[in-house]
Amino acid sequence: MTKTLLAVDGNSLLHRSFHALAGSQLRTRDGQATWAVKGALSQILGAVDRVAADAVVIGFDDAGNNRRKTAHPHYKAHRTEKPADLVTQLSLAVDVFWSAGLHVVIPDGLEADDVLASAASTATAAGWHTVVCTSDRDAFALVDDSTSVLRIINGGVEASPVLTPERLRILLGIDAGQYRQYAAMRGDASDNLTGIRGIGEKTGIALLNAFGSVEAAFADVDTNGGARVAEVLGKACVKKLADPDGRAAFWENVELMTMRTDLDLEMDLTAASGPGLLPVDPQGLHDALARVEFHSLQWLAARVLASAGDDAVADAPGAVVARAPEPARVPVAVTAAAVDVEDDAEDDLTLF
């Protein structure tokens, strides 16, 4: 049976839980805010259970050295200062997840999306299936025969769709391999990225279905005066695709939206135990949750995380279940300033 790697977008789940559960104002007895951490952990447990994951990796952005922001200063530049309770809970989540035995990766200078893409690549090479857990639409570009996306929407894990190539085509009208170009044409307001002006969702889908790629539509404009574009999409679209500013924005978006697939996540999916592989050390899991007073999650967490994976290995005499090492590739001590907070507000409520 094919094994499953669950690749989690930590920033996305923390941000979503922070707003969804803010009314609870859950805190420890000494006043530490924990509602977003508990909400995100609950979603992770639900996802592990739903997809019967054999391994888990959780990615977080490195805000202290974001290469995309350095190369393109306007990228996410419009985002306002985040509430203090959100920032501190993001840092706390890294500590809680790592202490619980889960494999946490903060890639130097990169983002959680790069962890997700690299996880999918690593799993495919090992003959595993990957389920990406996120509320961010960017992950749609990762969908293929060996990678699906559990898109967290209102209603929680159980109500959220698992998107496969077939389901994405039915729901959106394009193939998963076309999604990055579709998003680059449309732009992404949550990341402060403009696209090709006048090319919205409907036009973008029609263009990709007619031409297969944006390059093919550009070629028609450049070599054939846009005759085919005009026939399919109208004469006004020819001017939009010929606009040099629009083209520059498109290619810049493609660059920014392209995720790294070659990161060393320090996971060995061929091993019997180790970073990311389930089950985790039950005592470490218990202690991590006790420190933040998540007593109501103890039983579920133990069942899902400490009893999962290969039972034969877990029950073997003298078997040692390895605990996750320190969060992978953290360039500095994990602090609130060292981890970015996602703010994909437009992605929070709906499937598309």
C-alpha cells in the first residue's frame, strides 16, 4: 500500500485559527495566548487522521531573510503589522509542534510553500503520496497524480475538499499544471501582485483552454497579429496581451509563484523511524501538550500521532521511536521575529 506524507502549511493554519477562534481568547493559567496554536494543532490531528498519514512535515516561512521580498520589495509590502497575540502564537506553535515530535522546517530565506513543494517532490521520489494541507490556493499548482491538496475552508478538516487533478479540472476548468500561469495572469491581491490588466479569472481560464499556455497566446500576438486571440477572446484582449507592462508583471509573478522543489527537508522516507515519521514519542507528545495546557487534545493526539505509522515497528521489542530534531534549518533562535505570519485574507472563506 502506498504511504502518505502530510505536508502542512503552518503559517496558513495558524493565521486561519487565530481569526476563527479569537472569540475564545484561550490562554494558559499564566496568561499566554494559545487559541491559534490549539486550533492549528486540532486541524493537523484531523488531517493526519483523515488521510491516514504515515509522516508529517510542517513548513513555516522565514521572515528574517525572505529572498523573494529582497528581490522584489513590493512583494507582500502592503501587509499591515500583525496583532501581538498572533505573532507570539506563531512562535509558540513552532516550539509546541517540534516538542511534540512533529517535523518542523523553516527554510533559510524561503517560505512554507517551498517546504510543501519540496515535500511533494521528496515523497514522489520515494514512491509515496503527498497530501498538502493549507488554505492557500497557491498549492493548487502542486496537484498531480501523486500529490493532492486538502484545502482547509469553513467547516474544518472534515468539510474541506481534497483536490486531485480530476477534481481541480471540474471545479476550476483548467489543469493543475496550468494553475501557476492562471494565477500569474490574474495576480494575487493578498501578495500585492498585479497581473495582466483586464485578464480576470474567466478570461484566464478561456485563454488557457484555447492555447494551453500563456506563451502560446503571446506567440500568436507577436507572430500572427493576435488573430487567434481576437477570434477566441476578442480584439481587446490582443492589446492586453501585447502590453509590455502586463507581460513583465506576468513573468515576475511566475517567478515569485514558482516554489522550490529541491530543499533537503532532512527526512528519510525509506527509514523505519526518524524525523517526520509516525509514530512520535508518546511521552514527548504528552509533555509538549501539557506545557500549554491542551489537556482536551491529549487522547486524540496520542491516538493519531503516537499510535500511527508501522505498528510492527512500533511494537517491536527494543524499538526506539525517534523524536524530531531541532526545527530544520532555523538560521537564528526561533523568535516571533524569525517566523513570518501569513495574511491570505481573500483565501480564508471560499474554495476559489
